[in-house]
Amino acid sequence: FHQRENIGNSTAEDRPQCPETSSTLVGPLNIDLNVKVTIDDIIAEHGDVSEGGHFKPAECTAHQRIAIVVPFRNRETHLKLWLYYLLPILKRQQGDFGIYVIEQFGDTTFNRAKLMNVGFNEAQREYDYNCFIFSDIDIIPMDDRNFYRCGSNPRHMANAVDKFGFSLPYDTLFGGVVAFTKDQFLKINGYSNMFWGWGGEDDELYSRVAAAGMKVERPNSVIAKSRMIVHNRDPGNESNGKSFPLISQAQWRMRIDGLRTLSYKTVNTTRHKLYTKITVDLGQPG
Ligand code: UDH
Ligand code: NGS
């Protein structure tokens, strides 16, 4: 994948840098969460996405090499909807991107944050990504001007979700969709590995960013409008009730809990036509 050979008549060397803002963007989008579409329909639409979910614009050299990491278990319907809407958006944004669906194996308590760390680790071994977008499977942007790209600070892109009346419920919310350059993510040692069950791992991530002296940037709340697919709480992802002590320790614990101490076992890797799915055994809650 991600061949570096010629595309059409131009080589990577003589293709121009893509413009800062792509001219193919359309702005606000109509997102119908009840749309009837099959995965085969989506595959048929995206012949230019190569095996494993990799794409790069043919006409120009992308600004960033972006790995999109999605934590996953038992959300096939959401994955289909997410791909249906995100692929055209990401292509119009002219990213050089790869999609990584990181699936938690077995029925142990879900650990969203650890899956994100696994995604970072696995993606950066495959290609020279310099930007990592960590996205829930159930958030779909309603405007393609909400760039899935990194900035000079970590970015939060799900700051205007329909579920919260298109505004931020609290200033330090850092869930849903976030973007880190490789250096930014390494600087904070990634996410904590210790959040088993729902809640708080995103707040802890925010604390790491602040402790590392960085600020969080957000797009304006018109461009950032997003839909969240309505769903019930999943079995195995009950609220953990133990988040607050962990969040308050972030500043010192970030040195010893994160990417550098990540351990897991890869159970399976599947190169789907539209994404790479990596199934991992995260072990037992400590
Ligand atoms: N996820 C899965 N499978 C699971 C649990 C979580 O794939 O079993 C992933 C998925 O990418 C999801 C993300 O982890 O988008 C975050 O989990 P979540 O969607 O459960 O968290 P959220 O805060 O919702 O979006 C919490 C449950 C709300 C219940 C409201 C009932 N009305
Ligand atoms: C906070 C959670 C965050 C979560 C946010 C929004 O209470 O992890 O709600 O959740 N923090 C703690 O539990 C400590 S949402 O309404 O989107 O499900 O992101």
C-alpha cells in the first residue's frame, strides 16, 4: 500500500503540494443516520482507496500523513455509517490517510484509551505518519471544513456535537475526536492504560496536555457541528467510577503510565478494503 510509484504521469517529486484548503470542499453536509447502504455499496464508491484503507490524493502531495485510529468492539453498523460519511470527507480534504480499526478481543471490560495507544503504536510501524486522529466510531462531522488534521497544539474536533446542543458541555471536554502530531502524542506518553470501563480517560488526556505545557485548539463551533449516532451503553463498558483519583494524578503518572509501558497481544490483523482491523488482547484490568 501507499505506493510511492508514479500516479498518472506525475511522480511524487513533481506533484505540487496540495493547497492549504482544498477546492473540492462543499461545507455543510446532510447526515442521515438512517441511510440504507451496504458495505459493498461503499466499497464500490471507493475504488481509489487501497487495501487496508489507505488513500492519498492523486493530483498533489498531501500536507500531512494521517493515521485515523478508531476504538472498536461490536459496532458493525456504526462502522459502516462512519465509513460511508467519513471517506468522502477525508478524500475531499486531500489527506494522505490510513484507517485503523482497533478491536478489543474477548469480553473483558472495554478500555478505549489503551486501544488508542495500540492504534498509534501499530500505525506508526506501518508508515511514516506524522498526524494521528483518535476518533470514536459514532461521531460524524456535518461539515467537511472540519479538517481531520493536526495543528501546532493538540486539537479537539468534536466540540459541537448534536447531543450537547452543538456546544461544549464543559471547557475541558476532550472526547470524541482529537488530533495529535506524533511529537505531541509522544510528549505526553499517549493515553493512560488504566481506564477500564466508561469515563474519564479523555479528561485525563486533557490533563496530560496541560501538564506538558500545551493548549487545546478547536475549530469554530459552526464548522465543528457533528452528529453522534444514538446508542445505548454497551455491555462491558459500564461507568468505572474510579476516574477522578486517576485524573488528579495525571501530571506525575503520565511519566509511568502510557505508550512507553503499553503491553498487549495482537490476535489478528485483517486488511479490509476500506480499513485495517487489528484485534488485540489488552489483558485484564489491573
Ligand atoms: N466502543 C465500541 N464498543 C463498545 C464500547 C465502546 O466500539 O462496546 C468504542 C466506539 O468507538 C465508541 C467509543 O468506544 O464510539 C466510546 O464509547 P461510547 O460510545 O460508549 O461512549 P459515549 O460516551 O456513550 O459515546 C456512552 C454511553 C451513552 C449511553 C446513553 C444512553 N442513553
Ligand atoms: C464526563 C466524562 C468524560 C466524558 C464526558 C461526556 O463526565 O469521560 O462526561 O460524556 N468524565 C468522567 O467520567 C470523569 S458523554 O456525555 O459524551 O457520554 O467524555
